[in-house]
Amino acid sequence: MSNEPQFRDAERVDVPLILQFICELADYEGMLDEVVADEATLEEWIFDKRRAEVIFVLDGGREVGFALFFHNFSTFLGRAGIYLEDLYVRPEHRGKGYGKALLRRLAQIAVERGSGRLEWWCLDWNRPSIDFYLAMGAEPMSDWTVYRVAGEKLGELAR
């Protein structure tokens, strides 16, 4: 990695690459069979509806990692925050500072936009990521439990 990592915002033509990174991350997490996203869906939600954003970190002009994020809102802070849905660096590029650079860039975006915080979830078994996040100054939110309603149950709740 050069002294200063380079970043670029994803563009519509990057949808296949975004899906590729999502699938690589899901495979790493042992959850590839849960990926139902496709290029058309990602294009609609990221670029037409503008519900998420993607940035890439580059090595020699090539994308070696990505972060997909969107805004959430804290009523206690009275302002938006940034929720990091996915952060992924390809295995052959790990240990070179790209993950740290992506988190730093997201923190910069949060500060530039006046956001109150940057937050994300991490799988409990993913010790390398947990150690990395702790070293970056992140604090686990042990007093909170994530709840989810999805699929058929979401439809039932909506009725």
C-alpha cells in the first residue's frame, strides 16, 4: 500500500463488483447460501433509491476492499449516524492497513456530514474482526440485543 490509500465512490457500472464483494464476504462468514441479492436489486436500492452507498479502497488502481453503508438516526442525539453494513478486504490484501483506512474514511464521512456516530454489527465468532475493531477504539454494545423480523414473519406482521 502506498503512503495514502486511495478511495473511490462506487458508480452504477460497479454493481457486478459490489455483488462480487458481497458474495466473497458472505463466503468468508459461511453465509453464502443466504445471499439472495442480485445485480438488478443492488442497482435499484443503491443507485435508483439511493438507500446505501459504497466506497472502494484501491491498491494500484484496483479495488481490494469495500464498505457499504447507509444513514440511520439517533433520536437521543437528534441527528443521523452512519451504519456500516459491510466492510471487506480481500484476504491477499489484509494486514496492509486497508480495513483501518476504510474505517478512517467512514469516520471522516461521518464527521463531514455532522453525523453523531458510526456503528456496525460483528459476528460473535469473528475474533480477528473483533480484535481489529477494539484496537480502532470501537466499544461493544453489550447491553443491547439485535432483533429482526424478516421474510414470511415480516409479511405476517405487516398484515
